[in-house]
Amino acid sequence: MSALALVFTSQRLTHLSGIDVLILALYFAVVLFIGFYVKGSTNTSEEFFLAGREMSAWIAGLSFVSANLGSLELMGWAGSAYQYGILATHWYWVGAIPAMLFLGIVMMPFYYISKTHSVPGYLQLRFGEGSRGLAAISFGLMTILMSGVNMFAMAVVMQTVLGWNITFSIWIGAITVAVYVMMGGLRSAIINEVLQFVLIWAGAALIPILGLIEAGGWTNLKTQIAANVGSNDYTHLWATLGSFKGNPMGIHWTGIVFGLGMIISFGYWTTDFLVVQRVLSANNLRAAKMAPVIGAAFKMAVPLIVIVPGLLALAVLKNPDGSLMHLVPGDIAKATGQHAYDEVLPLMLIRYCGPGLLGLGITALVAGFMSGMAGNVSAFSTVWTYDIYGAYIKKNASDKHYVAMGRWSTVAGMLVSIATAYLVAHASSIMDYVQALFSFFIAPLFGTVILGMLWKRATRAGGFWGLLAGTASSIAMFIYVQTGGKAALARIALSPDAQPMAENMYRALWSWLVCVIVTVAVSMMTKPKTDEELQGLVYGATVIPDDGAMSVWQKPIFWAGVVAVVFIALNVIFF
Amino acid sequence: MAEGTGRGESLSIWFFVGVMTLLYGLVLLPYGAWEWFGGHEANTVLHQLHPTFWWGLLLTLFGGFYTFRYKPRAGDAGRA
């Protein structure tokens, strides 16, 4: 009994039956088996850090989209859909699809033919050691801290939903991930991400299917939501974005299009090494270009299992007495005992899924958390080994030495993550700061990389100072809004009606502009590299090799066009 | 070469996808049948549609197809 008491706490949404535990145990058995199975093919650094560069477009593409499909995102955005309505879909469509297509068609050739091992590695080739060091240290630190935050978040979800003890969840998840990433490196992580993608759909797709049956279809759902919230605003993607006041999110369309669609999403999807690493594992140039296009096609479908459940909850989620259930922000939920926005996905899962299906849904959430951790820790070990340890601590060591360093840095990274998780557990405000820290670097980094790839005149000094200035300006704006309150927010987001969500968009936009302006200004005052030195790194100085497509059906640009047409059609349909 | 698992391996990544979903299907399908035909339905919304049985059947078919399609064949191992 005492051992069980260590594992379970009394408050929980539901409990697992024997068949659910069997389904969860099968998942753990399979992922550990995969780790041991692929260890034999993970002996060189290229195999450990880049999965041997032998992944097909489908595997790299699914892994690419799956690396961003963590459970925290799923639950958080389902909660946002409940809170803000269909506007949350922008983070899956305009906030992802154009950037993913741009990565595949425009940027991937340079990442791929430069044979870089990482995004900081590309910066080293293009702008020198200063930019590489800045990007590598900030990425490594943030990635490992984020891994700890995710670990803690997973433990809280497991405690809320199943009553699992926080320490039990943290250590079981961390040990399993550490074992399979240490054994198989990126290859293990990618295989598990593909499995997780299938599992997420297997575990969550029933919610929108049964929910839409219960609600009587999409048209009836919209009618019920309008009646329950007293407004039509929750089911329009663009029609309400003409003013900050006209929509539940308190944001203007310029923030969505320029801040989210052009800066934040391009920054994340094209320069965050966590996702780019998956595509670098592709087995040829065409696969590397196709992988983000395939990822974009699947990404467009994700709102079905994330946004639709949040919207359904506005119509069908009821209290035991039959009255409509009202979810509230997390801090209010703690005080009142109501359910929080972020619990909407588990609540909908419990609504429709009995024993067996519930286990499948919970396994999908656990898989999402674990593959998210694996993604963080595998990207960390690559950047640590290549761009920090190999660049500044021990140059010219043997390949075997670097593989060993990769394995041990996986374990060390996981231990730092665990320590971060406990730190967050004792001071939850740290979580907000760690998440904010990540946003400081992404937008300026995109400015540096895109100028580096598209503008021959950008110089080594320009790249470094632009990146530094953009990052510093983002940190300064964050501190300004934190200390200056609503007046400061109104200045950054250009409106007194702006909500905190708008601050991220405009801060990203301004910090990107600062980075670009400083990069251009400093570049114009410093000596550029010659075309020979920029061969394989920049448009205009590089002959892009043929990707080997024999027919229109094999051309990545054709499929990118198809995805773009569907993307535009979806935005018009749900306008 | 087995796709995704490395040169020289015989089990492809798609085989693992198949095996995992097949296993889940084989767990859910009989359980769903027991719920449906034995009158043991869980007290969930729309349980009268027997989602466990139908979802189990779907996973069994999907997993079975992938397992069979990507099962290791003689000569796969060691072929780079």
C-alpha cells in the first residue's frame, strides 16, 4: 500500500483499468526495444547525430511535424481553442504552412548541400565562430531548460488526469527517453516520433469523430457555440481580426500575418534546430525538399484533433447535473476546484473513451511527452558535441570520441532537465521565464539565417552584431512590458486594446527588424566574402544541384503548390 | 535495406508502426466485442455506437496491412 501511495495521489480525473495499463506497457516495451535494436546501426557520429542521413522523405517529414506535436502543445492549443475559438487554428495554418513550404523549397538546398550538422554549424560556415557560438550556447541552454519544463508539465498532467506522483512520472519518462536516445541517437528519436504521430491519431481522432456526431455536424456545432457563448466570433478565422476589440484574442490581423505568419513561424520552422535536424537526416536533396512539404500537408490536418475538441467542448461539455460546464484559467481552477482550459482534451477523452480507448488516448499523450523530451535531448547532444565541445573544448578528436560524448551528453542533458523540472516544481514562475527565453532568440536568428542565405553582401561582423542586437532588443522589450504594464504593452503592440498574446507577435516583429537593420548596416561598413568563399551557402553564389525529379509528380515544388492551394482554400472556407 | 532503422537491419520503421497498431487492435477488438455482445459497455457518451470494437477493427486492419507489407523477408538483413 505504501508503494502505491508513492505512485498515486488522491485527486484525479480518471483512473486506468487493466487493459489501459496493458496498452501503456506495450508502448514502453516497443520504444525500449527499438532503442536496443538500432544501437548496432549507431556507431559513427553521422549515424548517431544525423541518423546516417538515410531517412526517406516520408520518415523525415513525419518526424519533422511530429517533433512539434508534443502533448503540451496539443493540450495547450485545445485549451486555447476553448478560450479563443477557431482563432487558435492560426498557429497550425498561417503560423506554420507557409514557413514549412519556404523551408523545403528555398532554404533546404543550402542547409543540405552545405553538409552542415546543425543550424549553428551553418552560421559558422556563413558568418564565422562568433555567430555559431552565440547561437549554439543559447540554443543548448534553452533546449535543455525547455526539456525540464516539458518534463514537469508532463508530470503535472499525469497527476491531474491519473493521480500519478510527480517524481514517479518525471523519473519513468526521463529514464526511458535517456535509454533509447543514448542507444540509438537521432535514429531512435525519429522512429519514436513517427510512432508517436500514428499513436496521436489513433488515440485522439475518435474525439472529433464522436464529438461531431454528438453535436449533429459542423453547422449545428457552430449554432450551439454561438448560443452558448453569445457570439459568432468563435468560429471565424479572419472575419473578426479587423480590430483588436473584435475578437476573443485581442489581436489584429497584422499581428497574425506579419508577427506570427512571417516572423515567429519562419523563425521556428526554418531555424530551430530541433525541427530542422529531422530534415537534415534525409537521404538525398529531393527527400530533404519534400520532407517539409509532406510535414506541411499533415500539419494542416492537426486542428481536427486539437482545435475541434476545444470547440466541441464549448457546445457539449456538461456538468453531472446536465448544465453547461465552464472551464477557467489554471490559477482560478486551483482556487475554485473547477476544471482548467488545458484540461479540455483529457475531459473530452474521458467523455467518449471507455477502458481500452482511454488507455490508447493516455498512451498517445505519454508518447507525445516522451518524444518531445527525446527531440530536445537529441538536438541538445548534437549542438553540444559539434558546436560547443568539438568547436571550443576538444577539437580534432576521433569520431568514436564524439559519439561517446554524444551518448554521455544525452544522459547529462537529461539530468539537467530533471533538475530544471524540480526547480520549476518549487518556483512555477520560472516556467514562464524559460518559455519567454526561447522566444528571445528565434526571431532574430531567422533574420540572420535568411540574410545569410539570400544576400551575398551580408558579412561576418554583420551577422554577429545583427543577431546580438536583435536578441538584446527582444530581451529589452520583454523586460519593458513586464515592468511597464499595460501602457508598455500598448506601445509594443501598437494599440491600447492589445492583449498579452499580441505582445509576442509584435516583439518578434520588432526584434527581427532590429536584427535585419543592424546586419545590413554593419555589413555595408565591412568587407564581404568572395563568391568562391560563399559557394554552397548563399543564393547567387551557388549552383543548386538538380534534385533528380524525373516527372512533375516527383517535383517538390509541385506538391508545395498543391499544399498551398489547399491551405488557401481552408482559410477561405473558415474565413 | 530496412527503411529508417539503419544499414544492415531487417526491420523497417513501417514494420514497427504496423506491429504497434496491430497489437493495439488485437487488444481492443476482442475487448470491444466483449463489451458489445456481453453487455459490458462503459458509461461513456455514444457508447451505443461501440467505438472500442470499431476502432479496434480499424487498427487491426491498418496494423495488419503494414505488418504484412513491411515484414522482413529473406535476404533483407545485411543488404545495404
